[in-house]
Amino acid sequence: MTQFYSAALVQLLCTMTVLFQVTLSVEHVPMLLWSTGRPQWDPNTALHEGHIISTQELAVLLQPVLTQNSKNLILIVQDTLSIDDFTYYSETCGNKKPFENVQEILQSSPSSLVLPAVDCKATRYLLGFLQESAHWKLTNITNLDISQLEVNTSKPNLFVVQLQTFVSNFNDISTVEAVAENDKIIGRLMMGLQERGIHFSVIYTAMRPSRISRRTDATWQLGRQLMATEEEDSLSNPVLNVTNGNYTCILFYASNFSLVANSSVLIDLTNITFIDQNVDISFSECSDTNSTLSLKYTNPVNGINSLEIRFVMTNMFYGGSARNWSTLESVEIVQDDNKSVKFNVSDISAPAEYSFHCQLVGTSNLYPARLIPFNDEAKKWDVFISRFQLQGFNIENNQFSYASDCTSFFTPAIWMGLVTSVILLWIVAYGIHMIMQLTTNSRFDDPKGPALSVPQTE
């Protein structure tokens, strides 16, 4: 009987372990909702601690927003965000308050709801769900100039705002500044709409969590291991690969791949490119010196029958570095086989044996790797690519090679440290020099002899 109870206990613990690991493996992000109209959510609604809201549960919670009389909805999305970011940056930034505007808006709004954990799958399909729920007039807000924004309140309006991405690095000053800048953008947007007397509802969320979860196999251990490290975040989407014969010649990955056509039509290509892979790559070309990644889509959104995006890459030898370099020369967009758009590319290159990686690539001036419009048609398009990684040459074992990142080695923090060190070294060297210049007296008083006297006349 004792052996039976022991076996049952072991089986129960194993089952609980598997369930616990499955729960931890679900990626989730926070979602903030508020409205300037009448109360829409029950303030006494309590969510079970640790519960992750699924796609079906989120659809139920969003029904008050979709059934309200004044259908002006603002979807604010950024690439990464976690509930820990609100807690940490609100308590440890001293006089700076990165989420000051968001906190004040939530407190002052007649109706608000905070969802600490929403399944990332629900947020990725959120825009598509909203578009299917009503006949929205979709507007992508890029310049954030509310005075020039035309709002027809007689029809449902859906405004999409893509915020600057930040990587949670609690010791990096630039991260705090990026968070504060996003908070200012939200504050200016809300203030501008309220001054115009427009009633609206807001959904503020992200595509994936910003912080890396700890390893699930270490959660059962008591305490933190010495020199423990957090597990690196794996790629959330499959990698798109282009083959030439029996070998892979191009690899492409992004966590968010979106376009905005004519400053109004948002085209999210993330799922159909990487998850569903409902994209035609047969027109891609590979060689030792030139490679072109061609992504062709059929009816990506209403109003566009076909869309082709080309990434043109070259592999050239440079005598200055005595090695070959892979460079992304241009990005071309062809709509309906007649409208050609071309972007020149800045700062997207890597040694030919490496892949290129950048956290943000697009047309915004805030991105480290920019796509610069080459013709007038290109000025009507906006490109947003996050966690961009591309390799078009020297691919081995169907995997990305070592990544050459777009972030420069000498960051502002490193420059500040170097300048401070040089100043301190100069002070120390000056002090040592002054000490070495000190000399002793040539004559001293003899306590047993007559005292030294210096005549005043000399």
C-alpha cells in the first residue's frame, strides 16, 4: 500500500510539473483599456491572479468597446511591453516618471480596465479581429499632429499608433528615455483629441513581452543559483528560408513586419509571411555576388490585389577591410504589378560570413537602420520591421550565422565612461606631477648649535 501511495504521489507531482511548465511557457503581455465616455467595465470585476486571458476571453471583454454609440477606437501598439516595466520604472527612476501620463489617464478616465496578462496570440490577431467586428475607417497616425487629423464622427474610426520599441535594460538610460518618450506621445495624443471634443476608447498593448522569463526547470529549485543567467528569448516566429536547389541561400526573420500604404491602409504581413507562410518566394534569386528576396502576396488587404516586396542584396570585396561584405542595397515594393516604390537603405551591412540583425528597421527617423524614400511614390509608404534578421550569402546548416548587430560598439554610455576615465586619469597624473615637484630644504636648524639667523640687510 505504501508503494502504491508513493507511485501515485510521484505521478501527481510529474503531472503538476508538466502543467506548471506549460503555463509558464505561454507568452503574455499587459493590456490597458480606458474610455472617455460612460463606464463600460464593471469596476468590481476581479481577475484570477496568474490567469492569462485567451483570445475568446479578450473578445468578450472588448464587446463594450465595439457596441458603444461613439465608435472612435485608438489602438496603441508597441513591439515589447511587460507588466514589470510599469512597476520598475514607476519606483526606481527618481524624479523621472516614465509612465506618468498613462497613470494619470487611467485614474482620471470614467472607465478603465487593466489586464496584466493577455496571451500574445490574442494581441497579434487583435487588429484583424477589430477590422472584422465593424466597418472601420482605418487611419494610421504617424506624424502625431492631431490638429491636422480629420475625424468623421458619423462613422466608426479606428486609429492605429505604432510606438517606439524599447528593450528592457534597467541599467540603460536610453531605455528610460524611450519609455518616457512613448508616454509623452500618448499624453499629447489624448490631450489633442479631448481638446477637440472627440470621445474615444483606447487599447494599449504590445506584441510580445519585453522581459525574458526565467528557465522553467529552475523554478522548482530553492533560491537563486550563484552566477545564474536568464535564458535567451527564442525566435517566436519560424524563419523564412529560400532554397536554391538542395541548399538554403536566403534566411529572413522578423517579429513584426508591417506596411502602411498611402498613409492610411495598414498591412500586417507578419503572420502570412512567417506563421502561415502564405507567400510566394519563387521569384527570389541567389548567386555568389547578388541575391534578391522576393515576397509576393495575393490580396493582402482589401483594395490591393497583389503586393511584391524585394530585398536586393550584394556581396562585394572591399580592399580597406580585406574581406567581402554583404549589403542590403534597396527595398522595392510593387503594388498590383504597376506601382513601383523604392527605398535606399542606410547602415544595413555585415561581413559576408555573418547575418545582419537590427532591433528596428523602417522609415522612421528614430530607427537605427533606415529605409530612405528614393522616389515620390515611396513617400506615401511606411515600413515597420522589428527584430529584423537577414542573411543572403554563405548559409551553413540552414541556420543564421553569427549576427552583426546595427548597434554601434561605442554607445553613449561607453563614451561617458571613457570621458570620465580620461578626466580622472588627468587629475591623478597632475597630482603625481605636483608631488614629484616637491623639494626639501637645503639647510636645517641644529638644536645643539647656534640658531640660524638671516640678516635683514641681505
